[in-house]
Amino acid sequence: MHIIIAGNSENEGQEAVKRIKEENLHQKVEFIHLDLTSLKSVHWFVKTFNDRGLPLHILVNNAGVMLVPERTTQDGFEEHIGLNYLGHFLLTKLLLDKLKQSGCQESSARIVTVSSATHYCGELDLEDLQSCSCYSSHRAYAQSKLALVLFTYYLQQRLTAEGSHVMTNAVDPGVVNTDLYQNICWPAQLLKGLVAGLLFRTPEEGASTSIYAAAAPELEGVGGCYLYNGQRTKSADASYDEELQSRLWTLSCSLVGIQEQDTNVRPLSLSGHVGFDSLPDQLVSRSTGQGFCFNILCIGETGVGKSTLMDTLFNTNFENSESTHFEPKVKLRAQTYQLQESNVQLKLTVVNTVGFGDQMNKEDRQVIYVFYQHVVNYIDAQFESYLQEELKIKRSLHNYHDTRIHACLYFIAPTGHSLKSLDLVTMKKLDSKVNIIPVIAKADTISKSELHKFKIKIMSELVSNGVQIYQFPIDDENVAKINTTMNSHLPFAVVGSTEEVKIGNKMVKARQYPWGVVQVENESHCDFVKLREMLICVNMEDLREQTHTRHYELYRRCKLEEMGFTDTDAENKPVSLQETYETKRQEFLFELQKREEEMRQMFVQRVKEKETELKDAERELQGKFEHLKRLHQEERVKLDEKKTMLEDEMSGFSKRKIAAELLQAQAFTGSMNIKKDKDRKNELVYLFLRKITNPFHHVSTEQQVLQTIFIHSIGVIKDQ
């Protein structure tokens, strides 16, 4: 018997190997690393196992997490569904051929998948398998366990239809006292500590059902069962839904990147050379002619050597302008350069975060949000630009300048302590949008022992906070070995310099200090060579591919879902983009008509209200008008009366004036006559007196008459 223990903890795995060997000296037992949160790790494990040339008779899918806080795997899946279900799905699918080869009619190969009684309360939502709409750790855990039962039943149907000698069953271990409960709330943990010894099963008891499913003779040739306490038990009603099983299988294949082999395609052997083996050469020739693009985002505080490292990496001088430490906010400065090496052209875009982390309280959450949100918005803007180009009717992607970020070099200040809150929060927000490669800047400022401890501290904090950094791929056998080694060196401790110093008979890039020289390209001094080899020489294309197939696809999917586009209808049947568009168009027209009707009713209501207001105002104005009209008439009557009185007064005044003028005229005439008579009398007196005084004077007849009248007048006067 050859036992292989697969797990993500090297120490625990080796300890288990040691205990088994102590109890069974003649058994072959080994440990192989397997991280079910990484599809690449699953591929690497299967390749490693297949390289052993061993048969596979029993596969036990036993890994799992429970009630973890909301976080994602390295491939962007919600952790419950990613680890508990998709990791096991991919592992089983890749090992299925080996199981079929190992099984025979007398002794079938067996697959044991560990589920849980929690699946009875689980509901499988294929539209929201990642629990994006409303996250609940209980719901996500139950859903993953229900998915395992559905997967077991459907896989058995396929195996039976093929006539394969492989049996698969799901088991329920019961409530077992393990570390699976470490994420429950502390009151529940306290209660568990009190009752676990009495009510919970021991790990040995919990494993009994899995052992029974894997080795019991009475289960030979028996598959598609749900086992509990060594007995076949009815599982949840939803687990028997064959349509749901089929749809889950199809969706799972799509998520893990497996294409189901079309049985209608027949492989044909070629009798002679055809020529399509030159396709790789054609692709290389075409790609070389078109050139490549690569975009790097450099995040870090001012002065940590971002620009210097870029110059050193590409062995050139990008002529970057110096940045100040007093920028009020973050500015993302993108500069594009045309580089050529041999006959390969590279359009390199370097995006620098000017002012990131400067002039701020790095513990203030609101300030931290402002800093990292600028970076998130920039990355999303590049995705959105590419998406808009894809959605155009006339696309030109062949000559489109792709500005999506392919790699993010996150520069960590060489403090030797722990990561700052800004660093952790920013990397957590970016790990689903960009390939993060952490580097320790200016690594020559701390000692090697401090640097080693600092690396361990950084990786520990990243893991504990659920930050998913870029892992160099290990599924390609050509680079698996070197990438596996380099993954263990993360984060890279780098030193950059464009200055050359003479060491022996050679000129090398180095930084010279009074105490010595730090050579940039000396691997015993720093990890610059490792970074350059991993970033440029080995994994540049994988970084580009990961950006497109993982990060951009995630953004595109979420964006299209926000716009209402889905791959399936309400009955989970595939729908075309045209159908979705037509549905959205009808919904939009209906909503438009509804809003139009609401606006029309609102308009009519407002018109009525306005009409009522105007009528009220009109009545009020009419009342005021009538009142003013009455006042006007009264004033007019009064004026007419006064006018009549004035006219009467004027008429009387005119009469009096005429009478007065007539009297005045009469008086004037009388006074004139009196004056004439007086003058005449005076003249007669004069003449009389003159006659008296001169008796001999000759008096005319007229004078005599006057004298006579005068004498007579005097006599009259005397009589009076």
C-alpha cells in the first residue's frame, strides 16, 4: 500500500507521515503539497502524482473550511465554494482517468467525498455561487456542502453510463471535535469547549464513516449514496434534482477552466506531414511583428526607489522627474516608452503613484480610503476603457493600446517591523484587480537576519489578512521547479542602482557606501536578479494572461451583471446576448412607459392643483376688483357732488363779479360826472368872483348864463 497525504501545511503533513510510519513500519507514506484554494496548485499536484506512475484506488476528498469571514481564494472564488467544492471538483476531474485505469470489475476504485449534515439547510444559487449579493458564512458553508452531494450523484451517473469501475459516495462524519470550529464566535467556542468532550465525536470516530466508504467490502460496486454512521441515508431533496446536478457540473467545468470533450469530434491519425505544426512559428513571427505591451504599477511612498528600480530592471534611464514629499493627494503618473531588445519591441507603461502614503496619518481609516481609492479607480478605469472598446460595433483591438495593469510592484519600506495599515488595506483592495508582487525596497538598509525575519513577518501578515499576492505558476513543467523555488523567496528584497562600480576587472551596477559595496546583480546581496528573472524573463506572458483571463474577466462579469446581462434565464437555461438585450430593451420600454404615465399623472395632478390655485387667486382678485370698483363709484359720486357745488359757487361768484364790476363802472361814471359838475361850478365861482372884483369887465352872454346858474346853485346850497 502506498499512501499519499496531500495538504497545504508542510509541518502537519510530515507529522502525520511520521505517526503512520511509526504505527505501520512497512507502509509507504509520503506528503505532497496541495493547496485547494489555488487551481494552479491542484494542477501541479496532479502532475506530480502522475509522474510517480502509481495507480490510484481510493481518493478521499476531506479538506474544508467553515464559517470563515468573507474572503476569496487565489483564483477569486469565495473561499467556502472555492476550497470545499471547486478545489475537490478539479482534483477529482483531473484524477478521474487514473481512477478509471486503476479500477477493475473485481475491485472498483472509490471516491469518498466528505459532506456535512449542514447541506440539508443549504440552497444552491447558481446565479450567485460566489455569495456576492449578500454574504453569510453559514449560507456559503451549507451551499458548498450541498454542492458536494450534487457533484457526487452526478459523477456516479456519468461513471455508470460509461461502464467505468469507479464508485463515488458522499459521507457525513457527524459533529467532530476538530479545529474546523475555530472561526465561530467566542461564546460558541466557549460553549464548545464545555460540551465537546461529551457531545462531539473524536477525530477517530469522525473518520470511521469515511473509512467504511473507502474499504467496506459490502460497498463493492455501490455508488451514488449518502452515508452516515455506516448506513445509507436520504440526503436533502434538492440533491436529487438531476437538472440542478447537470447545470452545476457545467458551471463548475467553466469556473475551473475545463472543457468537456465533445464526443462528436473524432481524432484522426495523419499519414503524412500536413503543416499545422508550424502554427507556433507563425504565432511567434506575427507577435514579433506586432510587438508587445506590458504595464507596471509601482506603489510606494516617495523616496523608496521606485524610479531607480525601474531604470535598473530595464537597463535604461526613463528620465523621471523627481517627486516631492509634500503632494496634497495621490497622483497617478503614467509614462509610456518604446523599448527594443534584439528584434522584439515592447511598449512599456510605468505608472507611478506620486504622493502615496506621504503627509498622512497612516492609521486614519478615512485618509487610508482616500489614498487607495485613487489607485482602485485608476485600475478600474483601464478595465472600463478596454471593455468599452470590446463593446464597440467597429472594434480595433488589434491596434488598441492596452493600458490594463499587468503587474503591481508594491514597495514596502524596510522598517524591519510589520506592515502598515495602509499597505495591508491597499493590497487587500487590489488583490482581485491586479497581480501584486511585494518587494522590500532599499533592502541594503537592514541586516540579513533582520531582512529574513521581516520577510517571514510580511508573509504571515498577508496570509492572516487574506491578501492574495501573485504566485508564480507551477503548472507548466518547464518553469514549475524555478517558480516553486522563487515563490518561497517572496517578498523580494531589492536594491536598485544605475551607477557602475569597478569590482576586480569588471564594472557592475552597485551602490557604494563607506562600509562597502552592495552589488545589485549579486544574489547574495539582494533579490534583484530573482525579481528581474521572474517578472521579465519567465512570467511576463503569464502576468499578461492572468490580467486578461482573471482580473479583467472578473471586472467584465461584474460590470455586465450590473447592466443586467446574464448567461441563463430564470429557469437557468442559456440565453444569448440578443435575447438578453431584447429583454432589457422591453424592460426599459416598460419602465419608460411606466415613468411616462407617472409623469403624465403627476403633470395632470399639478395642473389641477395649479388650476385650483389660479381660480382661487382669480376669485380673490375679482373680489378685490369689485371692492375697488365700489370705492371708485363712491368716490366718483362724491366728486360729482363737489363738482356741482363748485360750479354753483363759481356761477354765484361770476354773478357777484359782474354785479361788482357793474357797480364799479356805475360808481366810476358817477364820480366822473360829479367831478365835471364840480369843475364847472368852480369855473362859475371864479367868473363870478371876477365880475364882482371887476364890474366894468365885459361879460359874454354865456358867462352871464353861468353866473345866473351859479347864483342859483348857491341859493340852493344855502337852502339845503
